[in-house]
Amino acid sequence: MINEIIIDGKAITNFTLFNEYYYYKFPSLEEEHNVSFLIDLENCDSLSQMFYAAMGFKEISFINFDTRNIKNMSNMFGFCNSLTSLNILNFNTQKVTTMEYMFYNCIKLTSLDLSSFNTEKVTIMESMFEDCANLISLDISSFNTQKLQLWNICFMLV
């Protein structure tokens, strides 16, 4: 549940919940904005499509983002094709079972550090990095892929 959205230091109240997704029409994508969210994830188990098609976001950094109950991260950053920097080192992925299309079409990402990810329970990683054409540094040194059912095209780069 999103408790608060802050854009350029101002609290925003006119966002709506529709079918479990929050919608807010951001100001012009031509300009840069500092956006922060106060989100309660205590009773949440899915972050699927959280930033899907957030094409105006260039940098995302998570601070005190409690993901310990999350099971689904599918398409979380899919089609974030302006994203150049992503800091998700603090993610707790201990319960996550699906990461399919998680970074799909993040065409401007050049580096991604997932060394802190616990993938012991992940069974689906299909197309996790597909169309990440500029990804030249990827740290997946901690990945445990023993339970994967769909791994075959996880690293398809176009």
C-alpha cells in the first residue's frame, strides 16, 4: 500500500487505486523530478509490474525498502527503457519464486549488481534480462539456480 508520494519535495494526494495498482500522472517527462514513495509492504507479497513501463525514470534507488515477504518480482522494472542506474542491493529476495521479465527491455542499463540476491526459491527467471542490450556488467555470483524451471532464455540479449 502506498501511503505517500513525494515529488520535488511536495506530498501528492491525488493518486488512485485501480485493481490493486496505483496510478498517478507524473508531471512532464521532459523535466527531471525527485520522486520518493512511502510504501507499506507488510501485507504485500507481490511487486509484479511495480515500475512496469516507467519510461521516464532514469535512476531508482531503494532505501529501507522491506521486501522480506515478497514472492513475485516479475516484470518489476520491465520496459524501464530510460533507466541508467538501479540500486537494489538491499532487496531481501529470500521468499521470491518468480523473477521473470524483471529487467526486460532495460536497454540503457549498463551495470547491475545482484550479488546480494538469494535465489534459492526462484523457479522462474524467463527472459529476466532480455533486451538489456547495453548490460556489460552483471554480478549474479550469489545466484542459486537449482530450482529453476525456466532458465533457457534468461540471458537472451538482443
